[in-house]
Amino acid sequence: MVLKTATSAIIRCQNVTYKKFDSLSKSEKTILDNINFEINRGEFVSIIGENGCGKSTLSKLLNGLILPTSGNVFVNNLNTKEPKNNLEIKKFVGLVFQNPESQIIEATIEEEIAFGLENLCCSPEFISQKIKQVLEYVDLKGFEKISTNTLSGGQKQRLCIASVIAMEPKVIIFDEPTSMLDTKSKKVIIDLILKLKKELNITIILITHNVDEAILADKVLIMDDKFHNKLFENPKEVLCSPKFINYEKFEYLTSSYILNSLKKLGYEVDTTKIDINDCAEEILNLLRNQKHATNK
Ligand SMILES: Nc1ncnc2c1ncn2[C@@H]1O[C@H](COP(=O)(O)OP(=O)(O)O)[C@@H](O)[C@H]1O
Ligand SMILES: [Mg+2]
């Protein structure tokens, strides 16, 4: 009999617990406690949770930068605890952090993108072709010789994404990539993330505080005991539910709050009409029906 242990999940967290010695309290602190979920190839999963709940810790566990205290993380069916899997896992899962400044180390854009490729011993021809290709992809075409410190925050974040996609990862984890950007640059980054999923079939894990962003995903992991640290199949349903919007720990969508409040007052409204125009239309319909009823 052949024992089948491999699954189709590209990322698998099995009873993952992570503890760390806290120098302040001089005791061991449990940062993640028995986390279980699976992510399939090509999925877009968002992760939300309050500050300090362990989101960044989880992102580091998912590419083997740190190892679970107990339980296992499998990436493409490779256990992160096996030292021989280390390089393959790091190549498989790319990380984009919140602050692009902390990721950029080189003086020019081409040197920044070449850095990781040189470490993989790629040929100079391959590297220069790749630099062109990824810069075009992130809309920084022709920026090769530009100094990295002349870029705006949004351009720096796009450069970080270009450096990561140059390594051809199958999964990219974005750890709050828009939290330091203005509204316009936020949209550019989110559109780029959606493009990576659609065109390159890259599996996306987006850590965010922003419900507008989290709701765009195929699934959402809510890192909170009240939601059992669970991966939900339908982000719209859970992030617009009264349980979520009445929970003081999280921000919520204004449109979803208005619709839920109207429903609570007994009005017949569809609480999933969270797009601002749909929400306005839902309220207008309600007013029209009321007017119609009083005119009768
Ligand atoms: N190197 C470390 N040493 C001790 N505690 C840490 C370390 N890194 C993170 N922590 C603690 O782990 C918890 C989770 O941190 P983090 O994963 O950064 O949370 P989040 O990204 O959700 O804000 C926090 O309470 C933080 O203080
Ligand atoms: Mg964090």
C-alpha cells in the first residue's frame, strides 16, 4: 500500500504554534497557537488581524525564515523544518514587506533586481533580459540606471515587487504593502497584485488592515480568537456580517455598516451591496418604495 501524504495545497499549516522568549517578562510567549489552514495554487487569500496578533510572524513561517515551535508548515509539500528544502522554499515563496526602504539595498534599480538573480548564478544575458521584463511589468520601463533613492514610495514598492517576481516565485506574500502609501499608489499596488494572480497565476497572500482590500480575495483568514483563526471561503459574507462589523477590534466598510443598521431597523435591504454605488442605489430604492407606499 502506498501512503499518500502529498496534497494539492500549495501551502499547508498543520497545528502551527510559535513561541518566543520575551525578554521583558522573562518568560516564553505564545505568538501563534495551533493555526491550521490550506491554500491552493492560484488562490488569493487575505489575512486580517489586529496589530501584534502575529501576521508578520506567520508570513515568515510560510517561507521558512523562521520555524514553528510545534506543528508543521508545508510549502509545495516540502516541510520547512527540513534544512535541505530551505533554498527551494525561499525561491518558491517571495515576500514583499510593508516598508520598501527596509528591502532596497542597492544604489540603482538594475542592481537591486540583479542582486537575487546573481545569487542564483544566472547568466548576465538572462539577468539583463529579466530586468527589462519585470520593470515593464511593474510600469517602470526604462528605469534601469535610475538611483533607487530618487523613487517615490509607490515606485519603491513596485521595485520591490519587480525584484521578487524576477525570482519567479509561485507564491507571493505581501505584508501590509500599501499601509505607507497614498490613496493613488495604494490602488496601483492592489491592481498590480490582481494582475499577478490573473496573468501569472501567482498564489497571493495579502496581509492587510484594510477591509476594502481584504474583501477582494478569494478567501480570508481572520486572525482572532472570536473567528477561531479560521480561513473563510467567502470574504464578502464574513466581512459584511454583523458579527464582524459589530466587533470593535476591526475596522469595517461604511457601506456594510449602513446596510446592516437599516436591516436591524427592519428595512428590507441586501447587506452584500457594499460597492458604494450599489449601496446608494439600495438606499434610493428603499426611499422610492417608502414614498410609493405613503402616496398610495
Ligand atoms: N523577535 C521577537 N522577539 C520577541 N517578540 C516578538 C518578536 N517578533 C515579534 N514579537 C512579538 O510577537 C507578536 C506578533 O508580532 P507580529 O507578527 O509582528 O504581529 P503583527 O504583524 O500581526 O502586527 C507581537 O506581540 C510582538 O511583540
Ligand atoms: Mg506586521
